[in-house]
Amino acid sequence: MRYEAEHFLATQNSLGEGALWSVDEQALYWVDLDSNYFYRWDYRTGQQRTYDAGQLVGCLRLRANGGLVLAAQHGFAFWDFDQDRLVPVTDPEQRPDIRFNDGGVDPQGRFWAGSMLFGPQIGNPGGSLYRLDPDHSVHKMVSPVAIPNGIGWSPDRKTMYHADTTYNTIYAYDYDDATGQIENKRVFVYTPDGPGQPDGFTIDAEGYIWSCCWDGWSVVRYNPQGQVDSEVHLPVARVTSCAFGGPDLDELFITTARTGLTEEQLRQQPQAGDIFRLKTGVKGVRAASFAG
Ligand code: CA
């Protein structure tokens, strides 16, 4: 099947990323990774709010104790909505040339996020995939990684997926739900011929992976065997992350980017950096909350 995503919010983000849906709040969160800002859009009121985190935010996820957990420029942190401030937790990198990027919460409430080189060294291996446990201990799980993106878990909790954009690859691992250990790393999909490069992704209730294609003008849905099931076309090239949301959890919200495009390219894709939506025939999975 081939779908067309609809234009949804004219956000004009430089590097829109990190789409997250809160079922309890009926709200969409995302970040602009070329700024210190993250955003919340309320589905019921249509109101949008901007938050200044004071540093780059790679991704954010819900926290069971309230607020958010962030993987930011200077490590793991919480966001306190009562005082609208960032509360640092721990920075396993402590390097000015490394920041955190995409991440997600596993079914047991552990927060996984990848770090990466940025600036002149972007795209080279130098970061790692970390796991922040509910007791706030940090575990280095995969190293090195280059541009870590889009982590997710199969509905049966036996497989973990993780993309590295530099290598045009989404990897799969055997995942132990009880311990959070991973092993048996293997290639799930490899896309040297495109479309684009795999950026963020989300996994639906059927266990199919919706993979955003950076410079690929699309989101590709793969079945659990890694075969293309369907494609979602967008009128912009740099498609970065997606999350299911809406009252029935069947609407795919998609972030995009303007960063790095030439003036000519921006004329051809004026909606680059906006948020798009596809009403799908499948449901997503409620985003897990960090348990610490
Ligand atoms: Ca990304």
C-alpha cells in the first residue's frame, strides 16, 4: 500500500525530532534538536506550548513519577513541570563533542538512549547506547554507535530494534524483558539504496516497524520479517521520527527537518520542518513511562 501523509502543524522546526504521544494527556511532544526547545501540543484544545530546556534535547519520554525523562546534550535529566526546569540525573559521557540523540522506554520502564558525536565529527562512530534503570544506574549496552536512532520493542517483548543512520541499518537484538540484557545483534533491514537513511521509528500493535527515511521523503512500514509492507509519502525529504497518537491511537504523527537544505530545496519543500499526520488502519502501543 502507498499512503500520502497530510500536513498537520506548521511548526517550521529546524530539526524536528523525538515524537512522543501521551495517552493520559492526549498530547504530542517533540523536540527541535537544533535548539534547546521542546514542544507540547494538546489534541483537545489545539494549544501548543514551547519549553526551553537550556541545552539540546535528543529525546524525551514520560516518567511514571510525573514529568519527563530527557536524553539531552549533557546526559540524562528529568523535566519538572511544576517549576518548568531541567533536573540533571547523570552524564555518562561528559564530553563537549558528544550529545544524546534518540531513545525510548522498554516495557519494564528502563530508559534507553544513544549518544553521538556532533559538530564536525557527526556521522563517525563515537557514541554508545545507554540504559538508564529505575534506580538511576547507567549501563553501556552497545558501543560504538554513530547516529543512534529509533529504539523499540516487539509486542512479545522478545526483540529490541535499534537503528544506526550512518550504516543505513536497523538492527535487531534478542531482548530479555526481565533483566534488560540484549544479545545476538543482527541486521533487521539494510537500505543502502534508499529510500533515504533510517532515522526514528515506532512499532505498532501488530509488531510492524514504521521507519522514517531521512532524505527519503517517506515512512516505510516493515513487517517483523523485515519486508516492506507499505510506504507513506511526504512532500518533504528529511523525515525524522514518528509516534502513534490520537484518541484511538491510530494516527501516525511524523516530525521533519529543514536543517541542511539549500534555499532552492526549501523553495521546493516549504513545509520542511512541519509535522505531518497519517490516519492509519492500525493502532500504536501506549508509550511506556520511565519507572524511576
Ligand atoms: Ca533522529
